[in-house]
Amino acid sequence: MNVLDRFLRYIAVETTSDESSTTCPSTKGQLTLGNILVEELKALGLEDANMDANGYVMATLPSNINTDVPIIGFIAHMDTAPDLTTKNINPRIIKEYDGGDITLNKELEIVLSPTDFPEMSVYQGQDLIVTDGKTLLGADDKAGIAEIMSAVAKLVENPDIPHGTIKIGFTPDEEIGRGADIFDVEKFGADYAYTLDGGPIGELEYESFNANNPKLTIHGRNVHPGYAKDRMVNSMDIMMELHAMLPVAEKPQYTSGYEGFFHQTHIQGLVEQTTTGYIIRDHDRNKFEARKQLLVDAVDFINKKYGEGTVDLEMKDYYYNMGEKIEPVFHIVDIVKKAMEDLDIEPIIKPIRGGTDGSRLSYMGLPCPNIFAGGHNFHGKHEFVPIQSMEKAVDLIIRVISEFAKG
């Protein structure tokens, strides 16, 4: 199988993760895909390939050289984002893309257009895999899985390519922030690793956000509106008052680069009670802590104004900027940069405006930068991935492995 065949096989398995689930993995489809991957790895000769009870897949490709070189890992996640279903994906390949609009779904009038996504023009003449406008495509991160699997197959089929010991890892539930929760770094056994979970070709990321996902419950008091004067406490009004205390210009749609933000992700409310959630993100740890404190101060103000217990706040840090852990071993970034340049790929080194399993793993003792998987428009119906970008990612994995094999 080539990288395209593998990708199409993997996206046929529904693996949407579920934040409301208390199991690991959060959905059974991830176990289905994990079993497929274990069987493929065993068929390639990776005898220790296994999936544990929590859905983590690991395998080892033994070294074929006598020199002592670092053990390198490659990691991707099996789940897809809950934003849109991955059930019954109907992918379509646009051969030699002409640079114009692509009608994804004529009936629903869904169009993938360079007017909305100007980066499409870069891929004129290439082959794009698109959706039918009803589902995600699943390139995040099944493109990464397909690329890693294809690279392993190439190494097995070409034993003349020198390589040290290579570790393979596929994780569940990355999209709901749990991908590294019980990842066994010691069992994995790599010195360094790379996630294949980035976007367009050339992306190389070693810095990520610091992340916290606050949850708020606002308590009100409902009274018949005809008798509500001085009695009713409308929790939705209080929620809006609190929200207005946060910086208006510091939202995802107004920020870029190293700029952090507050992002309200959902609201569910009645007069009696409103629940809402945010994500707080910043690359700078001090600014991150200041953002969290600003929300705490806003909640304290509301509780003083309306009475203690009006707002309950739960806060949890999910991951930190992996750059702090990668800077001391920056040669692992330089190796990828050189490998890209050798393959005529222009490196795009920038901070991730998000996080990957690598963010958590870096703080668990496994420095883990992030490499492109090739896709665009993740988490939405306009998702697409150029086949040539996936092929280049396979070549890059091989080149990185070869660089490490030089010692």
C-alpha cells in the first residue's frame, strides 16, 4: 500500500472522540483503528506491535546499524475532532487541481474556494483529497498515521537504508486533550520523538501554547417575570456581564503569532443556571498566568456583587509550551530543518497556535517537536490534503531517520 491507500483505509473508520466519555479511549472506533494498525505493523515484521487496554499502539523497528545512535519515535493520533462527524466519509480526489473553485456538495451548495482559502493556489497542478461537505476528511491526524506507516514500510522494504532503533506510537483522544494522559514514556523507550500532526507542507513547530480550559457554572434564581422585581436573578445576564469583563480584542479571530487569547467555546443557559466554557491560551508562561488570574478576578468580582457561590469556577492546565523543554536539545529541530532543505521543502518554523501530544510528552521527559502532515482546514467540512504533501512527509521521515543514523 502507498500513503494514499493507507490514508483512505484509515479514514473509513469512524474515530471521533467524545469529551463526555469517561473511558480511554473515549470511543470504540479508535480501538478498531488501533487493531488495524497493530496487524499492519506485525505484517511489516514489527513483532512487538501491540495495543494496550487504553488504546495506545506502540511498536519497534529494530536498528540495522552497529553504531550507537539515539532512539527516535514518531507519533500520531487516531481520533478525529468532535466538531463534525467522521462517519461515512466520502473522499474525492481532485486530479491536477486547476486553481479554481471545487464544489464539494452541489445539493448543499458547499464550495471549497481559493477566495476563502487563498493557500489553495499553492497546490495548482497537484492532487487534492476533499470531502463531500458533510463530514471531516480526517487528515488530522490520519494523514500523519498514513505517513508514519508508509515510512516504516519503506524502511522494511529497503534494508539498505541505514537506521537506528525507531519507535512508533499512535495515541487516542488527542482532540479532547487526553492523548498523552497515560502514555507510557518509559515503555515507549525513545530518546526523542516527533508528532506528525502539523498542517501545510513545511510546518515545523517546537513551541506551543500554554493551555487552560476553565468551566463556569452561574447560579441564578427564577421567579415569574410578573413578580420578578428585586427577586429574579438571571444567570444568563450575569454570564454576559462576566464575559464583558474579558478583553474584547483578545479573541482567536483577532490574534495571531505569539498572541494569546480568551475563547468562549459554548453556552447553555436558563434563568436558573447557565454553564459556559472557555479556553485560555498564551505562549508566554507569565502572560498565561496573568490571563488565568484575570478570569479569577472577574469571578471574584461577580461573587462579591451578587453573593458568594453565584459563580463556580473550575480551572485545569492541560499542557505547557513545549519550547521550554526542546530548547536544550534544539539539534532535534535543526535535523528536521536540514532534512527539509535537502528535500527542497521550505521550512516554516512557527509556534503552534494550539497543542499536540508533543506538548504534554515534552514535559513527561520525551522532547517532541511537531512536523507537518500536509492537511488544511482541520476540524471543518472544507478540510483537504494534497497527496503530494503526504508523499513528501514520508520522504521527510526517512531523511530525518537517516540523519540520526549518521551519529
